[in-house]
Amino acid sequence: MTVVYRRKSSKVSDKRRLHSKDILDATECFDDKYCIGIGGYGSVFRAELEGGSTYAIKLLHSVEDFTDEKAFHAEIQVLTKVRHRCIVKLHGYCSHSKCKFLVYDFIQRGSLASNLQDEHLAKELNWSRRVAIVKDVAQALSYLHHDYDTPIIHRDIKSSNILLDCDFKACVSDFELSSTMAFTDKCDVYSFSVLTMEVVMGKHPGDLLLPFFCRTEQCTKLKDILDHRIIVPTSDEEKDIILLMLMLVAFACLQICPKAKQKMQQAYQALTNRSCPTVILRPIHEVKLQDLHDFCSTIQTI
């Protein structure tokens, strides 16, 4: 078996071949003690190679699922060309009749989900870091949907697929294969809005995802759903505005009417715009979820 990969310093595909023995030795043939995560399509292992390089190796669960070898290679070739600081780099892959695995950058702090679930780690995710994380994800999706030669739909945006590096920079990971075919960007937009609310709330938004949640939650104030493990934002105007914009973008993405749904490009622009609609520009402790929901339902873009 060999690993096909792209050299960092080259803009052109450099198919130097490495023995997969390097990966197998580093993980002791994918021993469970090196496993750092399990997903629907594969298990992820940490591999420390000679020379000090560390990689995350995704071993695909079932080789039988990939009956179209040509399509598999075509998808991999697309993903190896993706270049963005907020997207985990795919260095290469191994494709064999008995084993298929992908070689990614190893991201130090693990998934956003694991950080939010841990009481201590969650407190390190202050509001400025959470805002930055949402912006990073929005920027990555905007790039995939609008700036890349062939639009790529991730299809599985969730907190467990967002990785944080040592500086809390967010990186989108774990694309589903065949993500460039037969899907629209709406699934990513919806998933992004769910992720945004999870970051703000510190947990899955649950009933707030229901189309008519406002019937029971209309009096709930924004401050009451914020993650209370970290200090509630002060009246500092910029933090208030940014948090409001986060929720505005989230609710706009959740609108049922297709015309009211955001494109990721619009969502990212809204998050980087520091102005806020005057209709809801008031102290954060006064803003109700109904205010945000109603405002978003009247517009197509923020």
C-alpha cells in the first residue's frame, strides 16, 4: 500500500509515494489506544511519525461502501486542492482493496463539541473566542460554496466536526464523500445556524429549532439562553451587537421560506459587519427571541 499526498511547498500536485507502513507503525495497525474519535464513516487515529510530525488518520469503516473507485478518487482529488486556513488540510490518502484511510492535519484542542461539553474547557471559550469560532466556520463555508472552482457542500456541519487549534482558531473537518454532487448549500446553511446557537447557548438548541417555537418561547430573553458558565456580556456595545448578529444570522438561516434563507456568503458578511439594525439595537437584556425571529422573517438578507 502507498499513500498519495501533496507537498505543502508546491502548488501543483506532487504524487510522491510513501509506504503506508509509516502510518501502520505509528498506530500499531490502528490499535484502539491511538483512536481519538469515532464517526459515522470512520475512526480517527493519532499518528506521530518519525521526525516529529503528527497527523490525524481517518480509517474508513467499510471498504465495501466505496463500489465506485473512480468517483472516490475524483472526490479526494477535489478535497486535496482545498486551501483555506479554516479548513483542515487533507494531506493525502491510501486506497487499497482492504484498507482506505485519509491523512489530515492533527488539530491540538480537539472538537468544539468536546470543549463545550467539558466544564473547564467551556469556560476558556469566552465570548470573543466564541464569536471568532462562528466567524471562522462561516468564512470556511462561504469559501466552499462561493469561492472554490467547484462548489463543495460539506453535508455534516456540527460541533463535533469543528476542530480548535491551540489558539482557538476553528477548522472545519470531516467532509462526507461525494459532497460535490447532488446536494444544495441549504443543508450547510441550516446546520450552520444550529451550530451558531449551540455556541451561544453552550448546548444543542433543542426546541428552539422548531418552526413555531415562538408560541411557547416568545417571551424568552436572549440573555436567558446564553451559556451561563461564562460571564454574561456587559453592556459593552460591540459585544452586544456581535451576539445579536450571531442570533440574527442563525434565525435568518432557519427561516422556512427558501427566499428568506441566507447564503453563507451573506451570513459571513453579516457577521463581519459591526453595524446592527436599529429596530433591535437596545441592551441585550431587553431583547427577546421573538424580536430576532420576527425581524429575520421580514427580510431576505441581513
